[in-house]
Amino acid sequence: MVSNTIEKPAVSLSSVVPASGLTRSHSPRDRAVSEVITVPPLPWSGARPGKCYENVRRLIKDRGGDFVYGWALTEYGPFRRVGWYPPPLYRRWLNHVVWRDVEGKIWEVTPGLNLDDRRAAGFNPTDFMVDPEAVFEINSENDWRPRPCRYVPVRPEGEPTAYFLERAQHTTNPEVRQQWLQHAILALEHQGFRPLEWKIELDGEKTGSIWLIAE
């Protein structure tokens, strides 16, 4: 996990956001909300936080069933420890897999992590969108990679921030990633937030997840 206190970027938002608006083809925002289901948790001994593929594979081996791939709709952004105003701009979608038991019921079998305390984990219901095409890259039982996170606007004002986070997500160049993060921070400020910090989860050169923390 990489974190950094936010400093004022030396670039204006108008210089990076087109006056005609942003293309939304990067985002699945227009999908029907009715496609999102709430997957109940199934606590079990031996589950590992952040290891959803491994957890589901073990349960299939022990109890049968199958993988169900898709997207976990995680926290709203920017992340705030206190308060809810201004309203959230986007939501982070995490490529995820849950377990379908032999009776066809779908379960969340992976404990969730706490952003403030990575040692704290617990089982909770998961807002989930099934997507059969969102399969992981499986090299071996111990070497697997999910698809990049998505940052989906929850209101039109969130489109610039989500756009810049998507760009930061997909680059492997640290300097370019930093530039896109600065643009995302400016977009937050433009909507009345006070950015405090960002956190990045890295997997080698690839970006795992990005959190912007603000008040």
C-alpha cells in the first residue's frame, strides 16, 4: 500500500477537462441498477481476506458448486471518515468472484478489508453485478490476476474524477499515474471537497485499487 498526503497540483482543471465533456465509454454506469444483487456472507474457517479466487476454489473443492464472476460495488468516493456532504461522486467497482453452492445460491465467502486498518477484516453482504466475461487471468492455482478496478460516476459531477481515476488505474508508469491522480484531485476540489490523502494498492507495476480521501 502506497499513501501520500495531497499537495496542491500545479495545473488547472480547465486545462485537462474538455469543454464539450467527457466520453463515458470507459464506464458501465448506464447499466440498469436492477442488475445489482446483494450477496449474503457465508463465514467459514480458513477464509483469507483479499483472496477471493483462492477462497472460492477451496469451497468448490470441499463442497462443490461453481465460480460466479463479476463486479463488487465497493465504497463510494471520495472516501470520508466523517460526514456525507457533498454527496459522493463515484463508486469503485472491484473485479470479484463469489461462490454458487450446489443448490444454486450465491454467497460472499471472502472477508472484506478495512481501509483504515488492513489487519481488520470481516464478513459483510456484497453489492454485486454478475458478469460472465469478467473472468480473472489464471496462470496457476497460486498465480491469478483480476481485471483493473472501475470507477463509476454516481452523478454527472463525478464524471471527471472517475475518468481521471480510470486513466491512473490503467497506466504502469508511476509519473503518469501521479499526473492523472493530480487531475482527479483537482476535479474533487472543483466539486467542493477538500482532498487530504490518496492510497494506492500496487501489484508489481500494475495498480490494484486507488482511494482518494477527502472531507
